[in-house]
Amino acid sequence: MKIKLVFSQFLIACVAIFASAQAWAVLHLEVTGGIDSGILIAVPEFSAENTVSQKLSDVINSDLIRSGSFSPMSKDKMPVSQVSGTDVNIQDWQGNDLQNLVSGSIAKDGSNYVISFNLYDVPSGSVILSKKAKVSASNLRKYAHMISNMIYEKIVGLKGAFLTKIAYVSVDYKDAYPFRLVIADYDGYNEHIILRSKEPVMSPTWSPDGSSVAYVSFEKRKPGIWIQNIQGKTRQLITSFPGINGSPKWSPKGDRLALVFSKDGNPEIYTIGLGSKSMTRLTNNRAIDTEPSWAPDGSIYFNSDRGGKPQIYRMAGGDAQRVTWEGDANMNPCVSPDGKYIALITQSNGSYRVARLDLDTKNLMVLSNSQFDESPSIAPNGSMIIYSTIIRGRKGLALVSADGRFHANLPSVSGEVRAPAWSPFLN
């Protein structure tokens, strides 16, 4: 579903950064569908006693758009001069399909800001959430994401994921070190490069506590699996066997990695204890077994061509059981945080698209409409899926809601981006 023209100017504002902040985004949101299918909510600009460059309402609007659950009202549809701080004439907002309204104010308090906001249920006219906080200038953007989390949880009933981060690989062959492992806020801001390399970097994956990222690096001219601490920047080489060392994935408890080795012949699934370094081989056949993904119950889903073409299998202490049957092939499994569905790439008629497999009903629903998707990763609340795709001829990232209604592209401003990994909830 295409975006209506009335949203074009509004969306530009929604992705604008705070002018005085040192944060910037390597990714830019381009909504491609579903913006008018969510809950209609209005988030006018917060009033201010003096000029404040940081626009909290812009960040909140952008968060709610990206969630896929909300359809923010465009500014030209709002009543004129009806919001003054947290004082609202709710009757001016009633009489249409508007469900919720956020009104707020920002007041300077020394070097800090006092931020107040109310969340209204418009049909009833009642305030359903009211908050006030003192925030430093450096934390204004972070607090805007916190407001979005509060709004999302109050209305949708799920914990918001707007303070999470993503890891991804950025590639720019014009650079002396073209391969970079990047950590950024979930919306692409506050980009931070944690590794630069002349050799390929692949498959980043977050530890359950969000403190570390495991990844594959070819920096020594052969593949090795590394773990890097995000804050301290310390890192450790975990494996570097001859042949494939690939697809690391953390166990739910964070004490083991599932990964792929070909040191004994064919690519097989193993686990390795991060404390004991003990290894367990899980698969043993002539097929190519790869791309493990842990479920919350400790079982592992993986990709195998043992049936002739790549399909998804599940292993839980015994023989592997096939779980996908539709399409020509299915690959890249990523189990949702609640274990209820798998995001995967399904191949059909020459296209590779993001799909969702419901593990109870076994229903497979194709979510994307592009041609060459890969590497899906699910938000920690299960509501959104980020993945790599081709945007205007080069690798970029894209978002789709778990129900398939909302779609957005996040192309890079330079080079290519690939292999996204969504973090767990962070403090």
C-alpha cells in the first residue's frame, strides 16, 4: 500500500536528527507501505518556553511509524493551536477516527529540561498516562524513545523496543578498511564502528544480555569466530578451525554458541561452551547443515538440504524433524523471542522473500514483496523483523511488521549494509 502524499513532508520531519546532538544516522527510513493501517494517533510538537532544537515529537512519531502498529496523524490534519503544553481541549480532537493523542511540554531548568506529557484516549476524553521527568540535554533523544516505549506498552500491551540497538555489517570498497562491524540505535542513529577490517566480516549476533556480539571475521585470511564486548571493546577468538567457521548464535542462557564447522567434512551444526570450551556435534550426515537458531526452550532450528533442497529442521535432543514444506526452499531461520514463530527466507518462483512460519498452525505467510532478501532478525518484542535486501541496486536494510502490514526500507547513505542483528532489550 503506497503512502499518501499528505505524509511526505511529515515523514521528512520524522527522520530528522536533533540539530544540536552529535548523533547521526547512516540509515534513512523510507516507508513503503502500511502507514495508514495502524492505530490513528496524534503527536503534535511539544510546546517550549524557549527555542529547543531537539524535537521530541519527531522522534516519537518516527518510532510509532516504525513499529507498524500506529498511523500518526499528519500535521495538516491537526486542529490549529489546540495544544499548549499538556493542556488540551479534547473536544477539538474528537469526532473522527483519532484514537489517541499525546500532548507535552519542554521547559528549561538550568542545564536540564523538564519534560511533561499526557496520553489521551480520545473517544473517552480521559488521560490514560501522565509522566514528568527532568532530563539532561544529552539524553533528550533517549528520553523520546522512552516516551515511545511507554506509549507503545500502554496501548499495544507489549514492551516497546525503541531503546534497542542493531548490529550490522557496512561495506564500502572505497575505504582502506572496507568491512566494518557497526552498532547503532535501532533507528540507525548513534552509529558506532566497533571493528574495521580489510577482510570480510559476517553474521553478527547479540549475547542475551546485550553486552557482547559474536561474529565471523576473515581478518587472518581464514574464517574465525570472535566475541567482542561492546563497551570495553575487548575481544576473544573462539574458534578458527580449518574450513568453515560460521553462523554463530547464542544460547538463551548465553553460556553456549551454536555454530557451523566443516572441519570434519561436510558443514555440520555444533555447540561450544563458552566457559569450558567443550564442543558437541549435533548433526552428522552427508547434507549441508547450517544457520542454527536457538528457540527459548533450548531446541535448535537450522537449515539443511538433506531432503534435496534447503528446508528448516528442528533438533531437540534427538533426530532432526523437518518443519517447512511450502515453497521451493526455506532458509535463514530466526526464532521469535516468545518461540511462537520463525522468521525465514522462502524461495518461490525465483524470488527470495521474508516469511513468517507460525509454529502452532504451521501456516507460512510471506511478508515482503522484494526479490533477494536474506538474514532476517526479530525485534525483542516480536513485533518487527529487520532484514537485508536489494534497494536501488545495492544491499540495504528493510523492516516489515510481523503481521506484514507495515514495510519500510533503510538504505545506507554510502556503501552497502547487510547482515542485521536486533539486540535484546537493553537497560
